[in-house]
Amino acid sequence: MKMALSVHRRLAVLLTALVAVADGYANSHHQAWGDWLAAALFAYMSAYCTQNFLRCREVHCAITAPGFLAAAVLMLLRLAGVMTYGYGIPWAVFVVSACCGYCVQELYQRRTGSIFFHSDEDRTKKNSR
């Protein structure tokens, strides 16, 4: 499980890096396809983190899911012409969300020994054994 999770994270980082390069290239040529690709990535990662949090309650997903959604919305607002900031703002929100999520998870793991939120019900069952 741990190896598969590590491989999954590496693939996510690689995919994100490829989309970031593609978005930078597209923006340097005044083309919108890179922003659409980035918005799709942000939305996909948000949906994935949301379902992951609901299924297994991994700590970082509580922060990254809404952060990635905010990045997707910011990119879509830029694409729609509602906002006129550079393409770096949604990317900054994406990166800051990921960093904050994993930092909080690291602190939580040091405090509890787990990367998963546990409900009061889970703690009661564990203590009654």
C-alpha cells in the first residue's frame, strides 16, 4: 500500500509539472488551451481529494480539496474574462494548498501517529477493546 501511494504521488507531481509547463508555453503564445488544461487538472485533483477524504479521511485532503477547487474556479474566472490576473495566481493557490495540506498532515501525524482523521466513534471502539 505504501509503495503504491508513493508511486501515485510521484505520478501526480509529474502530471502537474507537465501541465504547468504546457500552461506556461500556451500563455507565452497567447493561447488559452493551457489554462483549460490547468483548470481541468485542478478540478480533477479537487474531486479526487474530496472523494479520498470522504472515503478514508486523509488529513491533507481536508485542505487540498477546497484549495484545488478554489484554483479551478480562479482559472475559470480568468478564462471567462471576469478577472484579469495572470495565470500564476491560480497556480499559486494550487501550490500553497498542496504545501499547507501536507504540512498540516505532517504535524498531525507527529501528534497522533496517523495521517487519517479518526472520529470519536472510532476512538471509543478502539478504547473499549
